[in-house]
Amino acid sequence: MANDDNATKQDLLDLEQRLNIDFTEMEQRLKTSLDASLGRLETHLLSAFHGWARATEIKIKSASNSTAAVDERMSLLEERMLNLERRQRS
């Protein structure tokens, strides 16, 4: 500044320009930091969801296998009942 007590218009314009540059740099650093944080959060969420989905898939597959086994046993019982009914009619 030209004088410690009196700021000129140019001094104020220079200060404004420096502040704008500082704020722009700070904004860019915040954006970069936020992007990195969001990337880590996304990775964490996707990993957690994948673990949950895998466990759920295993449970569903197990239930499906159990249902198939019950269906097979039911078919065998129906077949045996039909054979018994045929014998009784004969």
C-alpha cells in the first residue's frame, strides 16, 4: 500500500484480486477434497452393499434348493399315492 493509513483505489483492487485468487484456490481444494471423500464413500457403500447382496443371494439359493427338494418329495408322494389308489381299484 502506498501509505499505511490511506489505501488507494489500486491498493483495494489489488487486495480484491488477491482475495479472489485465494478464494478460487480454496474452492478448488475443497472440490478436490470433496470429490475424493465422495469417491471413498461410494467405494465403501458399494463394498457394503455387495457383501449384503452376496449373503442374501446365498440365502435365496439355499431356500430355492430347499423348495426344490420339497417339490421333489411331494411329487414322489403323489406318485406313490396314485399307485396305491390304482391298486385299490384293481
